[in-house]
Amino acid sequence: MSIPRLPRFQATRFAKLSARGHVGRSSSQREDMKTIAIISQKGGAGKTTLAVHLAVCAHLAGHRSAVIDLDPQATARKWADKRRDEPEVVGDHAERLPFLTEAAKNNGADLLVIDTAPNADRASLMAARAADLILIPCRPAAFDLDAIAATCDLADLARRPAWVLLSSAPVRSPLVEESRLGLEADGRRVAPFVLHQRVAFSHSVIDGRTAMEFEPFGKAAGELRDIYAWACKEIELDSRLPGSKMRKSA
Ligand SMILES: Nc1ncnc2c1ncn2[C@@H]1O[C@H](COP(=O)(O)OP(=O)(O)O)[C@@H](O)[C@H]1O
Ligand SMILES: [Mg+2]
């Protein structure tokens, strides 16, 4: 049976973030909280997998991270129910995004990840507009690549930096490079790292973990760390990964 994490519809959302405190921080308020929105109108593209992995990567690196789950299917929330550790995941309607974003900030989050439903609708647009960085996971397969245009148009509408991230890619397949070239020819920006199809991504989440916890030195964990470090650079957040030289601009 899952443990209720937060009272529903209260102003104390993300209370766990503040309740746990943070070493070395004088104030829990994060004026510089960064937000990543994961959008794609295609179901099964890897949105939730990416959202929870990025949030956990930040958490393991010593950041406070949180996830807003806008998908009525509540996949990220169900994953969090099986987990006993951060990141905190809350779900709501997109109309409540400004409130939830503010709550995460007030409760000390450094990184907020917004997971969305498989739509290119108003809710996804609101998530995109709330973001410092939009990631659009996409399988390198014809039907998926065809379906990505609406999501990319929505990201353009939001006027936020947006990148397509090739996800669930077959290992050592020419499809990856072909997809990248095709997307770039269409004027899309494609993230320099790829998430390959790896069992650690799908197996680890069964009991509320991630690939980094399931197999810390595995290939899936390595790929995710690369993407996390790259995304942190894009949003000017110190990744806090060993060897990271990133310093926030003044
Ligand atoms: N890189 C990957 N390697 C292996 N399985 C993956 C990968 N990304 C996602 N999956 C699996 O694919 C399915 C759909 O992923 P999910 O993240 O739920 O997509 P979305 O949120 O876009 O619908 C899930 O079963 C998930 O475990
Ligand atoms: Mg999902």
C-alpha cells in the first residue's frame, strides 16, 4: 500500500522539500530555481522516464529536486508512491502550475521537472512556458519523427529553448544519426546525447528507483548523467557531478 505523501490541494505542497532542510543553505527560498519541461504528444516517447531520472540525478548530486506530474495517467506519481526518497512528485492540473512552481521554489527546490501528458495542447504549452529548458524525447523511428512536428511547433510558440532528445534508441543503429540529420534539416535542435534502449531504464522504475540506483556504473546511468550534465549547462545550474566545471554566471 502506498504512503500518502502530501495532503491534496493544500498550500503545503512540496512541504517535504522544506521539511528535510538543506545543509549549507541559509534560506530555503530558491530565487534561482530552474525548470525543465518534458513534452511530446506521442505516448511512450520516454517523457516520464526522462523526468524522474533527471530529478533523481539532481537529487543524487546534492540538489533539491521535485517533479510536477501533469499527466492524468499519473505514471510519475505512481513511481513516487513506490519510492521512499526524494524527489517529491505532485500532480495537478496545468492551471495550477504557477502555484505549484512557486511552492517548489519557496520550499527550496533547485530543479523542478515538469512531466506532461501525451498531448500538444494547452497544458503542454503552459508547461513549456514555465520552463527554462524544454526537452522533447523522441524515438528514432519514422512514425515518431513524423509526429514530432506539433510538439516542436508548440515549443516554438512557448519561446523557450527546446531540444529534441533521441530516446529509446536502438544501440549501434544508423537510425540515430539519420534521425538527427533529418531533424536538423527540418530546423530542429537535437541534444548532443542519446538515451538508448536499455533494460535498466525500464526495470529500475518498477520499484521506484532509477537506472543510477539500479546499476550505478551501467551504461544507462552513464547516459543519463551525460544528459543531466548537458541540461544543467543549458539552464546554468551547477550539475554538482564530480568533475563538473560549471559555475553559474554572475
Ligand atoms: N531508454 C529507454 N530504454 C528502455 N525502456 C525505456 C526507455 N525509455 C522509456 N522506456 C520504457 O518505455 C515505456 C514508455 O516510457 P514512458 O517514459 O512512460 O513514456 P511517456 O511518458 O512518454 O509515455 C515505459 O515502459 C518505459 O519503461
Ligand atoms: Mg508519461
